[in-house]
Amino acid sequence: MILEVAIFDIVPGQEAGFEAQFAQAELIISQAKGYMRHELQRGIETDHKYVLLVRWETLEDHTEGFRQSPLFGQWRALIGSFFATPPAVEHFRLISER
């Protein structure tokens, strides 16, 4: 299992619009092969910053499957205009959990 961590810096004042569109975007990403689950967290100190955590079966399910599919275009069309800067995305594998 792979964890995708994406940090979204949303245009200030557009948070409500982003959250409304994300409700539609999450229906799209959940259709992707290898998708397991996700959560979206909103910053406390910086309320226009969000962290999206997505669990994928494999790295390729995200980088090749989803990112190169029509689903990604649909997903990005819904929320891309809210980004103040390009999202920072990294992938992690679990070492320890309690």
C-alpha cells in the first residue's frame, strides 16, 4: 500500500468553492483502479492550505493509472482553478503503525 500526500495551497477566499468542488472530485478519484481511500484535511494555522491523503494499492496505480487516465483530467478540471500554486505531491510507504 502506498500513501500519496498532496498539499494544496488554495487561493485565499476560495476555500468554500474548493470544498464544494472537491465533493464532486472525490467521486471521480474513487473510481480509479487501485484507489483504496482518502481523506482531506484543512489547515488550522493556514486555513487556505489543505492536505489530501490517498491510499493506493501501488505507486503505479496513482502515477500511471490515475494520472494518465481521463479520470485525472476530469478531477483536475473540477478543482485545478482553485490552486494558488501547483500542488506538492509525494509518495510514502508504511514503516510503522500503532
